[in-house]
Amino acid sequence: MTPKRITFAPAELAPAGRPPSDWARVMLDRRRKAVVTCDACHDRIHEARTAR
């Protein structure tokens, strides 16, 4: 498995009026714009973002 990187601006992680998702909370707590994930987690994050 190759680790994949998820990159977002902080404003995208916590839109006004909505609580951030679990993975977004990790990025916000660590003050990071990118987080390395496994293939399965990477796919789940992108599936959730397109479902909005």
C-alpha cells in the first residue's frame, strides 16, 4: 500500500455552521494542511466530500 496525501485549506475543513469531520478535526488539531492516509481512508475521505 502506498500512503496518499490529503491536502485542504483550513477554511475548507470547517465550513461555518457545520462541525468538522473526524479526519478534518485531526488536521485542525495538528495545524496541518495535509495528512498522510492509507488507500482505504483516502478513498473514504474523497467519497464523503463528493457526497455533499
